[in-house]
Amino acid sequence: MVQNYLPFRSQTMKAMAMLSAAPLLINCIAVLYQRRYNRLHKSIHGLSYDLYVLSFISYLFATYCGVNYLFSALVRKQLIQRFPVFFPQDNPEIPVSKSILLTDILNLVCSVVVLKQLMRYRYTKHEYQSVSFMCISVVVVCATFCVFTYACASLNLPLKDSGRFGVFYLEHINYSWVIGTFLSGFRLVPQIMLNYMGTSTQGVSSKFIILSIASVVLQLTVGLITRNQPHYRMPLNGKPLYEPALHLVFLIFILYQAQYVYRRRTGRLAKALSAA
């Protein structure tokens, strides 16, 4: 009976992982449309630097955690020791989605491509566009915490896999995953603030907004459908529901800015140039 159940469980996990990866692929396409928009206009006027710095950092964390969940023998060992009921030693099927990891890598690459455009077309930015002190501070604090937990987790290796202050290597990876999803959840806030300060949304592609909304709606739908699954069957490198929920709220706000608040406005810098 158990032997017949295991293949079914494996197929279910794979189907869930594929469904979870589809919205991330749509998000990748949305970013590519933003890249195309920047290239056609040869401008990044009104596009937030912080948005793509946070996107890059969050997908870097996601990729780092996904690779460790998938390939680290130490993480696998600690999972089996900590949850022997869910991950028995004779058949330790650790739920990690390769498709989600692949889409995280693709989104990481897309973030790098847009960051390169932000550097290439930096002469078109306005006075409010830069990597903010708050963004730098948050990234430094998060990176410092991750380095600290890594040092604690690795201190007694390879003699013992237990770390200092009760921080095991598994905790280090889990903390990194939480930080990555937190940064990702709030990455759109700088774009909202930049739109407000520049009184314009001309830096954001309309196709980026629409595809991003489609991505998060699909992600929320998949998350709600699969939320009743036992937690030990959910991909360890999956996305929590609060992340697309926050994205949806912020994207609707950006859409409201574009369609009602700052419609047909070109921004303060463009007005100043035309007046001159």
C-alpha cells in the first residue's frame, strides 16, 4: 500500500511544483517587456533603482536557498534528523522544486539585465532616481545577518553539524529564505514612492504591470488551491502566500497611479526641460 502511494505522492508534488513555477515564468516575461520598453525609449526615466536591486537580492537569496535545499547533503541530513516522520531515512523524498529553482534563476538573470540598463541609460534619470540609503541599509543588515548565521552554523563543521547559539545550517538556509521572500514582498514600494515624487508613471511599462498582475493572481490561485496540502509535501523553495498578496496590492496601487492619478503626466523633470 505504501509502495503504491509513494509514486502518486511524487507525481502530485511535481504537478504542484510546475503550477507554482508558471507565475514566476510570467513574471520573467513581464520584466523582459520592461527591458524592451527601456530599450525602445533609450531611457530609464521614472524607473526605480531600488525595485531592481531588491529583485536581484531576493532572487539571489531564492536561488541560494533552492540550490542548498536541492543539493546540500547537510541540509538533507538535518531535515531527516529533525523530521523523521515526514522524511524517513529509508526513503527521504525531500520536496524541492527544480522548476521553481529554474524560474528563480531566470528572474535573477532578468533583474541583472534591467540593472545594466539602469546603468547604461543613467543620464536619463531624474533627481529622485538612485539606490536609496534605506535600500542599502536594509540589504546590508540582511546580508550581515545571513553571514552571521552562516558563521554560527559552520563553526563546528565537519566534526559536528550543530552550530553556535542553536543555529544549525538548516536554520541558516531557512532564515535566508525568509529574508528573500520579505525583500521580494516589498520590492514594489520604492516604485510607488518614486511615482509620487516624480508625479509620473512614465518609467513603468504598461505590459509589465498587466503581466505582473496576471502573475500574482495566478500565484495566489495556485497557492489557495494547494494550501490544504500537508506542509511536508510543499516545495521547500516555494513562495509564501503573503508575497503575491503584497505584490497584488502594490501593483493595483501602481495601476491606479498610472490610470487616474498621474495619467498623461510626463513628470517634473520633463516639464522643467520643456520650459527651458
